[in-house]
Amino acid sequence: MAPLTRARATGGESVPSALHAAYYGQRASAGLIVTEGTWVSRQAMGFVDVPGIHSEAQVAAWREVTRVVHLLGGRIVLQLWHCGAVSHPDHLVGELPAGPSAVNPDEMSFTRDGFKPTLTPRAMTARDIHRTIEEYTLASRNARRAGFDGVEVAAHGVFLLAQFLNPRLNQRDDAYGGDQVRRRRLPLEVIDAVAEPWDGRGVGVRLSPYLASGPHFRADEDTLADHDALVAALADHPVAYLHLRGRDAAWPDGAPDMEALARYRRLFAGPLIANNGFDRGSGNAAIESGVADAVSFGRYFVANPDLVTRFAFGRSPEPGDPGTYYGGGPAGYTDYPVSV
Ligand SMILES: Cc1cc2nc3c(=O)[nH]c(=O)nc-3n(C[C@H](O)[C@H](O)[C@H](O)COP(=O)(O)O)c2cc1C
């Protein structure tokens, strides 16, 4: 099951509720669940009602989620998330967000009052970077204490680690910017740091090289070259698997671009999870052709808690309702039926 932000941590303290345990428990047959992106610290926040893993109350609540998933035979890893510059003062008690450089990412942030445009962030100091790595480490330790089977580093999308990789948003001239090697230094240091509590087991890494968003995130040859080099560099770091979001295709009827994913198979020798636009047929084809070791499903798991059973019996999955993806209560979250 691919990571899915559902914004149901509604109590104001970013704490998962009993609903989260029910939702993930219903989907335990996925085999491996990657949770929704989860804040590593208060500073990481950038979207309302998303859970965190930095307070004791959050750890206790996640422990109930992992207990239920394990009782039902599943495995679950926590996705560690930091929005960096793609946040808003509304999430940060009025403070400006911090990013690699003082460049507005020109994205939108979802606040209590709806979507608001991002602002020009504060450039992170060396001390900010050091503290951020510490926050990631603490979050990873908390995930282990909460009973997770591992963590996945979200180095994808428009978020903090992807901002450091991006030459338009990262205009630093210190050890963390200036050329390709220095732009990927923070993502790699975070991977090393969050692996520390896991006894050499390694951590998951999520990348989305084909993502295009706003004026700064382009799936051009330079971006692909940066990702090629980053993926090749992962061999020297404690990486349990690489979780790749491939090129967007029409959903649910389009076909994933296998060649776009095969590029990474040639660069990465470890376990590779392919994602984005797969169904039963294309998922099996990706495994059989050797493009990936596993396939993750996002939108289908929203509406089909028993997706594995449906696939096994050749039943069609439901597309679900995007209107209830984010926020609210059980409706569109824990009330999707299993097929009989
Ligand atoms: C409602 C929703 C929330 C998502 N939240 C996250 C997230 O928290 N972290 C992440 O890495 N990807 C997130 N994604 C992307 C999905 O993990 C996945 O890449 C995307 O849905 C494509 O896969 P699919 O075709 O199987 O749905 C989200 C997607 C959707 C639809």
C-alpha cells in the first residue's frame, strides 16, 4: 500500500485516533503498508490534520496502529515527512517556513482557511540543518518505539529533501548546495541518520523523478540526471528499498510507462518498488519483466480495503471518491466495503 495522506488526525495535536487503527487494520492484507507522510517535528508541518511522530501522545497512538496491523498479519513502515519551504506561517505559529534558500517555491499550502500560496522562506542556517537531521533521527527512534517495521524517507515531491536536490530552490554555496553532489548531501545524511535506530536493517527511500509542479519542479534532463546520480549513490547508504513514483498516466485506464521505471532498475541493485497508475495486469507485468520487485497501490487502497482479495479473485477494484481523500471522519475513510 502506497503512502496516502488522509488528514484525519483532527484533534489539533497531530495525534492519530482509533480511526487510524481501524483504517490501517482493514488494509493489513496489503503485505507492506507505507503510512501517510508523518511530521518528523513541529517545524516539518505544512498541511492540516496530518499526524506526527515527535510527541509521546503520537507515539502511543501509533503503537495502537502497529499493534492492530501486526495482529492481522501485516507489516507497516512509517513515512517520515518534512515540508520545508512548502509550508505556511499558519502551520508554524506565525513563523516563516525555512528552506534551502530564500526562494519562494511557488506552491500552495493547505491551511485551516483553505489553500494559501507559499511565501519566500528563510534560508536554513548550518545549525537549522543540523537540528533537522536530529529531528529526523528522533522521529525514526520514535517510530521504532511505536512498533513500526521500518521507516521510509520521503525524498520526493516538492518537500524539504527534494527542495535541497532542486538547483532552482537550492542556491546555497556551502556543503549543502552549489553542485549536484552537495545538493544531494542532505537527503543522504538524513538516510544515514534515520537508519541508526534500525540495527543495520536500512530504510526505505521514496523518489519521484518525473514529478512536475509549479515553476521549479521540472521532469527535465537535468532533474533526471540528478536522480540518476542520487539513485546510484544509494548503494553506499543503508537503503532497504527504493520506492519510485513513475511517470503520471491517465488513471484508472492509462498504462504506466515501464521504460521510465526500468531506467532505475539499471542503477539500483536493491529491492525496487514501482508505483503510479498500476492495476493487477500492469503490476504483474512489472514483476514478471523484472522492472520491479514489488508494486504499490495508492488510490485503489483508498476504496478497496480488500484489494488483495479482489485481485486474487479477478474482481474489479472500485475507483473511490476523491472528494473524501483529505479530511473529515469515517466517511470515505473506514466505511468502504469489502467485496463478497
Ligand atoms: C489522497 C492521496 C494522498 C497521498 N499522500 C501521499 C503521501 O503522504 N506521501 C507520498 O509519498 N505520496 C502520497 N501520495 C501519492 C501516492 O502514494 C501514489 O504515488 C499515487 O496515488 C499514485 O499511485 P496509484 O496510481 O497507485 O494511486 C498520495 C496520493 C493520494 C491520491
